[in-house]
Amino acid sequence: MKLIKFFIKILFISFIPLLAIDGIRKADLVIDPRSGNAYLAAFTDKMHLLDTVPSPRIILMSGSSMAFGVDSDLLSKELEMPVVNAALHFNLGSKFMVEQLKATAKKGDIVLITLEYIATSEGQHDDQLMVADFYPEAKKWIHFDSFYEEIGAYIKHRLSDCRLLVGETLSGTRDKAVSIDDTTSVFFRNCFNPQNGDLLGHLNNPKPTFANPELSIDVNFREQIKDLNDFAVFAQKNGIKVFFTFPSYAESGFEKNMSQVRILEQDCRKNLKIPILGSPENSAMDDIFFYDSVYHPNAQGRKIFTSRLIQLLEQEGI
């Protein structure tokens, strides 16, 4: 009995700093507006659009490839429907994205989903919990394999919060009033168009160099396809049309990782129960049309990619 009490006491004491960090972080988000300008805080604005833009509408869901890569004004004009660009970050994972869509998509909506080739089903818990800091309802869309995994993720996230609070203060990041007009920053909340959710912060920035990483030889979309098929069932029951397309991708990345991309394409064409628009080749563009990543089109690239999406959707009678 004494040993049990001792461990309970140690556990309680160890949680005191985490609770303190939690309280400081919440107070920081409320008191200091600059804390709310984090990139993932844009999730709140995208949820507002999903809650308020009337159906029928086109909903775009993916990681940052569609956040960067689609001109929603052009898409809306050509297809004569309002567009909500709900895309944000690949590390939220396809399971989380599907839960978000289930909570927001309505009868008559057209949902266009794409996943970057590095996207996973489970995503990263720290990024999901960061989203939940700004939009608490998102907590119910986070999946854990066990209670212990959930506790571990929470502890890790609170330690990340501590590093964030200290790091932003020491680096002077909090002194920067960044906005769309800023020509050096991109990943912040105010870089999005409030009318449709497009990321615009990079359009007036000088082009940086970017890496061309190799995809894992073990890459597959098995779990991601299960998530998307789960949404396909939901969509059919609720009068929602859903399509899958391949992400915008720099040609150098496509050429370097062609064999892995082909495996993912074959997975999708064999097992996905959602109509597939286009092909990986159709979504690949010259490297000059990308900004800071093989997935992030620049101003010219987003117009090209959007024009291709319009053509594919029109072929489906949209």
C-alpha cells in the first residue's frame, strides 16, 4: 500500500509542471494575439468557413499542397460554386481529415481530396494537439491506439508548448507583426485568404531553394485508403459527391520517386472506392512553378494546377 501511495505521489508531482505549462499556454493564447497567428491556428478560420459558407459548395481537403496550390477564386468562377479550401497540413493525417469532413460536409457538397505522397493515416499527434489548442472540438478527431499513447502524446505536446513559449520569446518572433504583405514569412495564420482559405503569403515572396527528398521504399497508402473509403460510405449516405486526385508535385520529385509514386497510384486505382481524377503525371509540373517545396506551387503553378482541376471536374459533369 505504501508503495502504491508513493507512486501516486510521484505521478501527481510530475504532472504539476505540465498543468502549469498548460495553464500558461492557454493564458498566452487568450492574452497575446500574436500567439494566435501561428500557422495551425488557421484551422479555426477554415472551420468557420466550413460552418458558414452555404452548400452546395466545393470543399478542398489535403495537406499544404492544396493550401498553396489552388486558386479558389478561379475555381469558383469557372464552376460557378463557392469554394472552401480546408487544406492545411499533411501531418494532421488522413484519419483526422476524414473526421473533420464528416463533421462539416453537407448534402450537395463536392469534396475533392488529395494526399501528399508522404501523408500518413495517423498523422502527428503533436500537430493535431496544437490544432486542438486553437480549436478544442478537434480533440475528438484525434485517434490514439491506447491510453498510454494518449498520455505520452499529451506530455510531449506540453513540453513542445514550453519550447514554443521560450523559443518565440528568445528569438524575437513575437515582435514580428507578419501579414500577407510580408515578403519574408509564410507559415502564419494571417497568410490565408479569409474569404476562401487559400494560402497567399508566398505569392509576393522571393523564391527560395528547396529540397527534393526521396520517398521511402516501403511507402504505401493502405491505411489512408481505408480512411478515404470510410468517408466514401459517409458521403454516399449523405448526398455528398467526393473525388480523389493526386497532389501537385515538382517534376524532379516525380522523376526521382517514380517507382514509389506508381505503387501508390496502383494502390489507389485498385482499392479506392472514390472516383479518381487525373494521374500523377497530370499533377506534376516543372520545378519553376514551385515555391519552397516539391508540393507547394507558386503563383504561376497554382493557376496551372487549378486549371487542370477545373478541366478534370468539368469532365465529370461538375
